[in-house]
Amino acid sequence: MKETRRLPFDREKIEEIAATWPTPFHIYDAKAIRENAKRLKKAFSWNKGFREYFAVKATPNPHIMKLLKDGFGFGSDCSSMAELILAEKVGNVGESIMFTSNDTPAEEFAKAWELGAIINLDDITHWDFLLETVGRDGAAPDFTDRIMCCRYNPGPLKGGNAIIGKPEEAKYGFTREQLFDCYARMRDAGVKRFGLHTMVASNELDPEYIIDTAKLLFTLAGELHEKLGIDFEFVNIGGGIGIPYRPEQKAMDIERVGKGIRDAYEELVEEKGMEPIRLYMECGRCITGPYGYLVAKVRHIKNTYRLYAGLDACMSNLMRPAMYGAYHEIVIPGKEESGMTSVYDVTGSLCENNDKFAVQRVLPVLERGDYVVVCDAGAHGHAMGFQYNGKLRSAELLLEENGKVREIRRAETLDDYFATLDFTSL
């Protein structure tokens, strides 16, 4: 078992922050995010064209995106209109955007095209749909200097996991046969620049899984080159690198992943005489996940058939435990040295019985007013918020390296909640 999580702040600091931004709030550790991004980039520095496209969906905040862009050259992995606009706002345009979506509306393809993004198609029918969408006056679009990409779904050749499911049951991507067909159509339509993509797992902790994914794509790129005579500028192995939510789990050995993919690259690309291929990734969770925290306060202690610690946060602030039964470590600042003597369901106030951050969790004795920190909430936390029961989404804060805190998203108000309603017509 790991030691109790060390936080980048103590109870005194939380009280200072909460005096300006009342709980609940999400707070991100800028120093730790920067150190983590630096480590990822170094692990793949052997590949001259390596680039990480930060998965905007994980933490769609322009301040976080800009931190990663300015400090490390990270691009933006986008899948919707709002995410494309966020990327544009922080200065990620052109090939700094990887647009990977599914069931895509025409206006989103048009926006991605306008921004010069790398468009990654999810289905063979999307090729004709794209041509109709971005063509002008019946003429085919000009693909000069445009990179086109397809998302491969390997089906039963590659196992998935609990979050993303089995590839053969997933809604994403092309079959192998469709992939060859679409790249041939692209080539014949005048496309000269190509990429290849897959994404087959989420929150994966086995380094070999990620390495094997790279091997799969390097091999496939070679086969497409042999049959169709096209070269690939990049392969994007997706994201999927997990984080150790549970105390007994080990963090991904990112250096092992980097070395394993390098070995595969030398064997499957260099030794076969292929043109150099840039390696792309689209990690989100492993970049920011461990360095974001949901800070809440105990509102009530209820003792019936179980002990319940009711917080001023709820699953609209972090829905992973309710949605996946996911585990998030919980720390009680100021009580780190207290005995873990009581068992609680840690709950929110929604009218849903699965509104729980933890079930039968052993914690110190809790009291009204105690602060509760839910760890590993830096990705797929605030981003998955919703307004059921009229709950309002919380503020997002950034803890800078100098210890200062700044607001990077204000908390919603009731005026925000009612802004789309017209009471005057009642």
C-alpha cells in the first residue's frame, strides 16, 4: 500500500483559499503538471517529430491548455466545435490541432478545415461527407499541404478495457478493409500527406499495451505503403495512458514505454527502409489527472444503517465514482496523522443514491466543517460536470509555483443556470 497522498497544500492553505473561493472547487498544481509534461516529452525525445496533442476533453480549460502549449509545444486533440474554438483561442491552429470526432456534423468538419487542422476520419462514409462539406461549387477541395488521417479499429486483434470497451464493440474507427479502401480514395483524390491513428484503451497501466499499440500501427503503415504506395508522416497511438487511482496500483513507467516504442520503431520503420515517421500521442488523463483536486467540506454526518459523510460537493463535480464505480483517494487535511478508525459512505446531495465519492471507505473520524480532498480529479472531473437538480458547476483554480492561487474559471451562479430560460412569457 502506498503512503497517504501528500498534497501540495495543507489545511491552513485551504482555509486561506476558501476565504476567497468557497468550497467546492477544483484546484490544479501547475508545478507538478509542468514537471510531468517535461518528463513525457523527454521520454520520446528520440523521435525528432514527436508531439503530444493534449486531449482537451480531459481538462477543457484554456489556462491549462496554454500552459502546455507555451511551455512544451503541446497541440490540442479536439472532438467538438467547442474544443476547436478553445484550441483556436489559445493559439493552437493548423497542424497543432488533431480533430478526432465521431458522428460529426458538417459545421464541425468545416471549422476544422477552416483552422487547417489535421482531420482524422472515424468512418469510411465520412470521406464523401467531408468532400461535400468543404468542397466549393461542386469542385473537390484542394488537398495541397493538407494531412488526412483515418482512425483504425483493430477489432478482436486488440483487447480493450473496462472504460473504452472491446474494440470490436466500440463505435469508433475503420475496419482494416475499409482503411485500405479509404486511403486509396484519398490518394486518388489528390491527397499527398497521410497520418494513421488508433485509440483502443483508456486508463491503461500496462506499458506493454501501449508499446504493442505502436507496433500495430508501424506494421500497418508499412502494409499500406506496400499496397497503396503512400507514405505516412505520422502515426498517432492515441492516449490511454492511465494513472494509479488506487493505492496499490503502480504508475505507468513512461520511460519504459518510450524505450519500447523506440525499439519497435527501429525494427519496423528504420530497418525496413521506410521514410521517417513522426510519433504523435493524445494523452489527457496522465498529464493533468494526478495533479488536480476536488476540495469540499463536510456538511453533515448522518448515522443510520451506515455512517454517511455528506459533502457540499456532489457527483456533478466528479462523476467518475458514480459512472464507473471508480476509486479516488480521499485525504482529510489536518487529520493525516489521525487514526483511520471510521467507515463512511462519502456522499453528495443529489436525489440519486449513486451520488457517492466513496463507499464504505475507512477514514479518520469526520466532523462538520472538515475539509475533504478528493485526489486525482485533474482530468474528467470538472469537465464531466452537469446541472441535474439545479447544481452549479464549481470554480477552477490554479496553484502557481510561487504558492499563489488564481481563478481560471469562476463558479456558476443561479443567473447562469436560468440564463437560457424565458420567464417573461409565462
